Amino acid sequence: MIQIGDIVEIQDRTGVEPYVIDGERYTVIDVQESGTLKIADNETTAFIPQSQVKKVKVID
């Protein structure tokens, strides 16, 4: 389950092509009841369905 603060990688840009790039990593800043994620990096904030991303394990 993806939660606020998780890092996700874009797997499918369908519907959000102008805002994100396949393979790019973003931080989840909100999870809506519908399953839509609000994601952000240093320059972009976008909404994307949870099914179009995968959670990334970050090893420090």
C-alpha cells in the first residue's frame, strides 16, 4: 500500500503525459480515497492513479 512520504516511479503516463515522465521518481504528498495520488518533485505536482506507479524502495 502506497502512503504519504513514499517514493514512487511512473510506470504509465496515460492521461498525465504533459506533467510526468516514465521512469521518473516522485514523492507522494497525498492519497485520496479514490486511490488517486498527489505526487511531487522539485518542479512538478500532479495527480495520477495509483495503478500507474510502483513504489520504490529507497536504500540510504
